[in-house]
Amino acid sequence: MSVAFCGMGVEPTQDQKKAAFSVAAMDVLREMQRGLSDILDSLPENLTRPQEYSRHLKIDKQLAWRVVKIARGTDPFAAGQHVPGQAAMRTFLKAAERVSTSPEIVARASRAYADFEELVQVHAGGDRATLEMMLTSKARKDRQTADLSHRRLAFRGNSYIWGVQAKAHLKVGIVRPSEKNEGKIDFALINGFFGFRQLREGAPLTAARIKSSEYDESGRRLFTYEPIGPGVEVAAGVHVMEEFCSQPLPEFVALESDRGFQNYEIRGRGIGDTFAVNFVEGCVVRGEASRYGDEHNLYGENCANICIPTETLVVDFLIREDTFGPLEPISLVFGENLRKTYYPALNRDRDLLDIHEPVVHLGRGTSVLHSDNIPRYPAMGRFVFDQLGWDADRFDVYRCELQYPVVPSTVVMRHDLPKAPRK
């Protein structure tokens, strides 16, 4: 018997074209799993590992590994990431014939593979890479690994396109009850980039700084900022903590934007690591933001605007234990490519990206602020609390760390605001 891919080149029916992708893919992949599993089960020796199948069938180890991953997998959508190309699958089926596998079993597996190729044509325009991305979105297993791989590729592409990148981005929010206004909070913000460098001369080193705000009956209200202790004002409203920045300090230029936003740009001095910079800037807002939820404000949030290709984003929320009560913060990622406005905005949940990173409670105080990606971070935390005169040991530390965040996006750590106590 000669191996043929039954059904190849056949025009899909209208019913096949109309079938929902998830249903069609599940049926096709399950049938392929059955077909390949039947082949492995029919082999005369008691084989279990890919290396053993490789030696027995005299095929490439990588091909044997792919077949085993499909046949023995418990998640059809995850198994779909490992389907071999046509030439490789033909090699496997011919090898199965040589060791006396039943011709009927081989033919059934061949038909299942033909159905898979048809799935590629109908739902992904014939592009296997597109289909694999569609399958990944449905997979229960290996999803996180696949997501990270695609974000890493996007990071490299964006670094080339924009000509800049950063090794790490730090965004910290520190919150306590206000001593100035009852029912309000004081909060400090720290924003920093590390290993921030040009890859192409003339590429702008621009970092967006979104002014924190909340809503009231008059609409969106911007806050009044003060520097965190003595610092250097390198641009209008931008106070850097010089001790934690590269020396000499780079030149900054403030760029006004719309709706009360302000961007700032670092003037590059050259390309590559030799001219990479670290900079950290911070501010504090006293007694202006709501401590309790109302019709205009439901959440407390710490937001990192991602406009620079970055290897690692660290978002930390430090909240004094008596501010809100028990908390279970979550992380959310909002895409910024579909609208001209920035977070927050009406119907914002429609821009949610399917990226989920856990928020971890690290403990209390500055001693838990260690990060392999942020140099001298505990010392930075001690400096900030000393300047503010706040007791760091009373602050719970929540962290979300995201590798290769999407450009452009806004990464948000969010918690519910409690209701105001009855008077």
C-alpha cells in the first residue's frame, strides 16, 4: 500500500466553512490523536518513550517526539501545536507501514491528517502559523509558554522597529490613609527604567507619564503632585531620585500631550549598552484621591503605561494595612491600539487582552522588595519611605511581574474600593 493523504485538494463544503472553529478543530484534532495513538498501540514492541519509537521506526527523534506529544496528549488544542508538516508526516506513516502496522490503521491516520490540512485551509487561509496561534488561544496546557514565546518575538520586532528597548520597567504605587483629608488617601508613585538604550541613532527615548486621576461629578480630575523629598527637576513636573539614576544625568525634555497627559523624552547620547541609562522619578499626592468606592470610582489601581519594548515589567503596590481592609488585587492588561484615548475610558473592558499574570503578596516592608531586574530596589524603597516619613513595616507589598509586556498597552493592578463606613 502506498500512503496517500486522502481528501487533499478537495474544496470544503459550505457546512465545513460555516462550522465554528473550536468545534471543527476539536473534532479534527481528536480524530488525529486517535489515529496516531492507534498506530503507536499497534506496534509490536512495548515502546513508551520518543527515543524508543525513533529507533524502532528508524525516524528522526524530533518527529517521534511530535507524534508522541499528539497521540498521548490530553488537550487536543495543545496537541495541535506539534502537528508535523506534510513531508514529515508522510515519512512517519511510511515507517509505520514498514513495521507491519495494519494498512487500515495507517489509512485512518492519513485521513485524519488530511482533515487537519483542510482545517488549515478553511479557518487560517492555508497558513499553519496562523492556525497554531488560533489553537494556542484554546489550549489548556502550555498556554503560558506559548504566550511568552510570542511576546518575546514581539519584543524583538518592536525593538528593531522603534530602535529602543529597556531591560526593566518599574512602576510602584504606595498608599496610606490621608492625615489631611478624612475619606481620602495619600499616595506616592515611582516610575523607573533600567538598561534604557537606543538601538538606532536618533530613535526617541520616550516614556509616557500618565498623570493619575479619578472621576467625580464634574468628570476626570487630575491631581496635584509634589516631589518625594529633595530631588532634581529635570523637566516640568519630573523629579528624579538622583541617587538611583545613571551619572551624569541624561538630558530630559517634557512634551505636553492631550487630556492632561504629559510625556517626557530622554535625549540619547549614543547606541548600545555603553550609553544605556537608568532613571527613577517619583512624586506624591496628598489627600486628593478617594479612599472609598462611590458611583464614580470602584477601584484602586496602579497603572503602568507600556510604550517602550521592555524585557521585564515590575508593578508593585504597597498599601498600609489599615487603608482598605483585606485585599485580593488582580492584574489586567488593556491594549492601546484600538482607540486614541488612554486608560481609563468608557467601555474599557472591550480592550482587555487575554494576558493573565498572578499578583503575589510578598510580605511587608522594604526588605521584601528584592528583584533581580531592579538594581538596589530595597535601598530605593528605604529612601522613599524615609523621605515621606512613613513607617514601611506597616505596608503590605503586592507584586505583578510580566515578561515582555505588549507595546502599546496599559498594565493595571486593581483592587476593589471598600464602601465608606456609616456615620
